[in-house]
Amino acid sequence: MGTTDDVRADLPAAMTNLAEDFHAVTERERLQLLLELSHELPDLPERYAGRLDQMERVDECQSPLFLAVEVADDEARTVSLFFDAPAEAPTTRGFAGILHEGLDGLPAEEVLAVPDDAPYRFGLAEAVSPLRMRGMVGMLGRIKRQVRLRSEALTAGGGA
Amino acid sequence: MTTTWLAEHLGDDGLVVLESDEDVLLYDTGHVPGALKLDWHTDLNDPLTRDYVDGERFAQVMGERGVGRDTTVVIYGDKSNWWAAYALWVMTLFGHEDVRLLDGGRAAWIAEGRELTTDVPQVEPVDYPVVERDDSQVRAFREDVLAHLGGPLVDVRSPGEYSGELLHMPDYPQEGAMRGGHIPGARSVPWARAANEDGTFKAREELEAIYLAEQGLDPAEETVAYCRIGERSSHTWFVLTHLLGFEKVRNYDGSWTEWGNAVGVPVER
């Protein structure tokens, strides 16, 4: 990981800000930042609460994480993200927190344009070990896959 | 060690409590008062080579946690003590004499409503001697496993991993191995069979029923355990060695991420 430019390349604005926050602090403080993001991850809205069968399980995560992706039938195809992970999995929750803060509310096109190596732009591989990064890579891959499928379905359905 | 024993001995001279979790942030959300974090990956693995740290680094990791060569170390962690067992096994490679597991781990401590704190204790570093790691007794390398084929092998992964089925969705290949299946002749005994629902170890008679009566393992015979990267098999290694008194059990830490990628080694489905 090199310059600030590499870190920011092709990332949406909210994600760039987060990446810069992570790079501005020491490795130890990065873990604290990740912990804060894990606390800030919003609870599930009522329509998903207790309905994990409606969500996608992310197997790449060390601890069970469930994900739901909605794409609105509006012009921008606005993406909404919902995550569920237990409090005993703060790292997984923190990863979800980064993706929520970085991607929620963006147009589908911008989410699809996020580079697949984005999870490595936060300086976390050194702080948490590269092995633990697969969870976040898995989440991003699955988010993009769902966004693609749902956008296609909307277009095929003649919506908007 | 039981949670009651630990609660009564917290703060004793000559005792250091370490938390070793899968989740690297969990310690920071709250831990047993006085406990220190020992991360299986960032503290015990070499950052470059796929191997454990050397004697010098191990001495540093121990010393900065106030652990001396004759300190009693109690380790606990999440996930039914997988990583705690792994840390204990790595300490065994360095011949640390007195290292124990907290039965039931982190979950048991919390379930009993015992105290947690986010205070990280200030530790007076001590000198831990530089001891060379001894990989010859409780660790198996790929060559050792090849030489051991035909002898008792325990695959402690889930049944799906053992059978070699791919459980992932389309577009998501099974990460970490080129081939699915198991080492020829390995018995499938998922690690969790040794644990109760609450994460504590089963009673000795129950363990004997599984490993001796049902699986036909013999405590006098050299046995090798493996999983994917050696953490779940550390749990089984602990059970066979310390709870059932097997004479020689080795943990093959290369496990499936090595065997399932190695060219030319035999695989069974």
C-alpha cells in the first residue's frame, strides 16, 4: 500500500474519507476505529429482524454474517444495505460498518464500480492479519453480485 | 481450570491470564479482569514465513505480558477455546511447562455473569528465556503425515469438508484449497463432538466413548490430528493429549490448506 492516491483511486467519496481516517492513525488506533464502526452498525429494520432466511449468509466471514441488499426502483437505482452479525464478532461487524458507511445510499452504478480490492485500502491487513480480510472481500463481492442481479431484474421488469 | 477456580485466583502472584480469540477485537470489547491479549496470528505467527515465531520473538511476546518461564498461564478464548487451544499448543512447542485452558472459555465466563472490564492492565515486563522451538514432539509436517499414512489420523473438520463437497454458491469457489476431500484413512471426528453445548469439555467417560470405543483410537498409538489451518485440531489435540492421556499426538498445522494444495499427495473422498 503506497500513497494516498492509491488508497483513494476509484473509491466513492464516503469510502475515501474512511480510508483516509484509517491511514491517519497508528495500527493500534485502527483497531479502535474498527471497533467504533462495529458499534455504529445500524440494527436491522423490522422487515428483516428475526428473518435471516430473507438474507444472504456470507460464508467467507469467520463469524456468521447475514446481508440484505435492496435496489430502489428509482432513477439512480439507489442501493440500501442491511447487515446482521452478533456482538461477539466485532471485527466482522466493523467490516460491515465500513461497507455500510461507504456504500449505503449510493446509486447502483457507483457500487458496481467499487474496485474488488477496496477492502485492502484501509490499512487493516497489517492490523488484523491478511487472513481475516477474506470476510470483507466476500461481503463486497456478494453485495456487488446482488446489486447487479437486482438492477437487471428491475430493468427487465420494465421498471422506471 | 474452571471459571470458579480462575475467579478465586485472579491477581495471584505467578499467574498470568491470556485471552486468545478468533476475533481480534473481542478482547477490546471486555475481558476477564487482569487478562492480556495474545493474538494467534499477529503474535504467534511469523509475519513472512508460514510458520510460528522463533524463540527470540516468543520470549518477547511472553516477557512483555509478564510471563516468565515458571509462570502459570491460563488461556481462554471465543469459539469454544479453538484459538486458546491453539495458543496453548504453540506454547507447548516452546516447552512452557504450566499452561492451562479455562474450561468453557470466554462464553462460560460471560454466561455466569462474571466481571468483564475494558481496562488493559499495565504490565511490568519480565525476562523470558530464548528457547528454541521443538517441532519434533507435538507438531507434524507434511512429510511426517506422508510417513504416517496407514496410522491413526483424525480429521476434525465438518462432514462437508471431510467429504470434499463444495458448499459455496456459484461464483464463490471454495477458498483455500485446490482439492476437496481428506487424507487417506483419516477418521472424521468433528472437533465439536468433544464439547458440550456451552463450550465446556465433555466428561472423560463421554470422550472415551467417542474416541476410544466408537473410533477405535488407541492412547498408546501415535496419532495425528488436522483441520484446515490447525486451530480446530489444536482443540482435539488438547482433548486427546490432556484429557484422555494419549502418549503421542501431533497436530498437523499445515492441514487442509497445505494438503489440499500440495502437488501429488494422495486425497480420498
